[in-house]
Amino acid sequence: MTPPASAFKKAPRKEEPPLTAVVMLDVHDQRFASILQSYPCFGTFPIANVPVINFALSGLMRTEVKNVFLVVSGLNSEYADKIQKEWKMAFEEFNVVICDGAASLGDCMRELHNRELITTDFLLLSSPTCLISTNLVTQIAEFRKRRRESADNVMTLLYSHRENPEQSVIGVNSTTNKLMLFPAANSLNSVKAEKRDFYEGVDIRRDITNTGIAFCSRLIATQFSDNFDFVSLDDVVREILSKDDILGMSVHIDVMPTKERAFYAYDFESLVLLNTLVLERWFYPLVPETADLSRCFTTNPRNLYREEDVENIIIKAKTWILSDLSSTVSFGRNAKISYEAVINNSSIGENSTIESNTNISNCLIGRNCRIGANCTIENSFIGDNVTIPDGAHIQKESVIGNGVIYPKGLTAVPHSAIFHDAINEDQFDKISSQKIGSVHVAKLRSNAPFWKRSVNGRTNFSVEESESEGSDDEDDEDDNYGNGVDNSTRQFHDEVLESMQKILDSEDQPNQQFSEISENAPIDLKQWEII
């Protein structure tokens, strides 16, 4: 008997459940001490005068995500509860996970794993500042495809074509997008490579930037639990790459199309950049006037936003807003701005006053501040209740905490921050402070700058010796990585030059690019064309 036609039909593919989102509400970097004075919960810090977590959750609403875990330390649980009340109707499930004593993303992930809250693949936002302009349909589909091909494809990192302020560099398989090379924690703009990487289709990429967003298998949470010294997602990535033959896991990257935007902030420099990108509407439809329904913003030409209250923002002269030289600014409620002031790429907090002939660019200025006349402030962060006297010229990349009355004759101290009171070193054990006049100047004990993450040295290409060719001095060579070029490295450069020239000759192509490489100089990635 001939079986019915229905017997030959393929069984319908089982629909995969939507990804769960794990969102970190805290940022555990002590360089943000000046922000944490006013906003102990970093997710409530305003970008364009809107709490940054609102942008992150608004972006998630446009994806398939139905279930959200908002992860917060015990000290900030009250802020998470408030956010939950505001956003729980936007998702099917919205749960707050309180991690008592958490001091890093790693601590939070271990808590999630110990409670067995992660039971399937998930979308990780490693910071509340992770913003996306797309619904991630293509990226999620690609992640699931890799997972179906192999269960060992445990993570996909999302990268963007946006600015790469740190010039960080990675190595990626040009065919599979598998991550092959990843920088060390203390050298984000350099990677170590072996000879075989030149012959296995590894592209060196420094034209893309990490977005802080990752598609993860539940095994990623297990990796945190198995390694109590892991504090960030980068630690897991390095572990997987360094123990590829033991763990058998793979990490891939997904680079977003140029028309789509994703970015996250990890220091003051990137916070200012994120603020500018939001004001310039790169993340549309994530824009200030729609990201927080409890606030009312009016939008005006030249990307000027003002938050409305019962009374409009007070403008102190001839026109309703600033001079034509000003653009890309967000003003909080009741901000008082002189017509002669010139402000660009900045946010001004509520009840702040800026006097005439003052120039401000690329700054984040808090609430209730008074900026005097004839001041110049560029690339700086200013907290709440700060007073800047007339004629002050603030050094670029300055960080000024709450309540500071800026001394007019203060000598700038590189890589420091200025506070009104001494730093609580029990709370911020990585910071020391010293009183200078009426203020306290704080420095990170690591001597890293407050303004941006420290990345020492230029991008070099280092060669690792194979195990069979290793020597007792291998550790010393690693310690001196990037400080010079030894004989084996020069020999390797010569071999690469020779092989590349042969390839070019065989294809009748000019070899001008390779003739520029000096025999005694390290290979600079800037000289290599990234395909």
C-alpha cells in the first residue's frame, strides 16, 4: 500500500524560544567615582538628560526579547525596583536579580549561574550604556545558525563600524568570522600572532569596535563559575582562545552593517562620544524625546533639545535659544544660558547657569552648576553643584566631582580628578587623594588616567615561539613584549616579506606596500590593508 503524501512531508522545525536578556545595571569601574557620588546606580546616569538605562531597554523592546533579568548589586536594589515598575509592562517577564557584594560582572554572572536562572542561550548587555539602533533579527539568526552547526560555538560578540577610540585590534578568520586573536588585558591595541596566522586567512581588524553586547550559550555562565578570578567577559574570551584544544569552544564576531549603529561607554571619553551620538540621532528611533515618557523634550534645529517643565527653559537674551555657532546640545529643565555662550556636543543639567562668552564643547555638565563668563571648557566632565569662576580655562580631559568650587589658579595635575572632599578609600580602594588648597586631587593607584582606559604603547605585531622552540627566557620575552625587536622577530619579518613578495610577483601586482617595511622595525598594523 502506497503511504499517503503526508508521510513524505518534513516535520516542521521546532520554533526556538526567544532569547532572554541579561542586563547589567551597575558599572564596577572606580574611575567613575565622580559620577557615583550623584548616581550610585550607574544605569540612572543621564545621557542627553535621560537615564541611560532607558535607551538600553528601549532598544531591547525592538528585539525578540520577552524576558529580562536586570542584574544589580545589593546596595542599588531600590533603583532597580523603580526601573522594574516603569518597564515591566514592556516585556512578558521583567525580573530584578540582586547580587549582594557583587564587585564585577563576573560576580553577577556567578550569582546567576548558582541560582540556575540561566537555562538557555541569552543576550548579554555588559553595561547599561549598551545602545543599538536595530532589532538584531539578522544577528540573532546568524547566532542560532552557528549553534545548530555546532554546540561548541558558544558565543558571538557584536561589533560595530562606529568609532574605535582605543584603536583596539583583533584577528578574525575571514571565512567563518571565528575569533582567532584577542588582545591582552593590559594591551588592547596589540595582539600576539604565530606564523601560521598569516597562512590561515586571519584578518587583522582595527576598524571595528566592541559594542558590549554578546550572544551567549549558558556555558558562558559556567565559565565564570569555574574561574572565580574572571571579572569581565573579555576574561572568558581569552580563556576560550588560549585553551582551544582543551575546551573545544569557539567564539565568533558579528559586524553590524554600516547603516546600523551600536555602541557602549566604558570611560569618560566614550561617555561623551555616546552623548554626541545620541544627540545626533544615530540610534534612531532611540532619541531623547521618546526614550523617557516621564519627561518632555522639544527638538529644535541643529540638534538642540530642551527639557520642558511648567516653565520653559530660561534664555537670557535676544532669541529663544543659542547663537548659530551652537549645536548638538541637550538642556535640562530651567537651565539658564547666555546668548553669547557657544556650546557644542554637550549636555547641560537642570538648573545650571552658563554666562556670556563661554565656550563649551564635548562636555557633560551636571545639575545646579554655575559656569562663569569668558570660560573655556573642552572634553571634560563636571558633576553637580560645581562653580567655575569667570575666565577659567579648564584643562582638557578634566574630571570634576560634586560641589567643587574650582580654584582659579589651580595647577593642572595630569591623569587626575578633582573632588570637594577626600576620597572614601574604603569604598574606592583603587583611588588615593591629596588636598591641594580648597580641593582634593585624586589619582588612580595604577597611575592610569581617569579620562580614558589606559592603553600603553602603539600597535605591534608580536610573534610567539612554539612550544618546541621555546626557551627558559620565554617569560622574560613576554614581559618585554613590545619594547624591542629581537633576531627571531627580524627573521620572521624577513620571511613574511619574502613570501608576500613572491605572491605579488606571481600575480603581477606591485609590491610598494611591502617595500616600505624596514628590516629592523616591527610590523605596524597601520601599514597593512584590512580587507
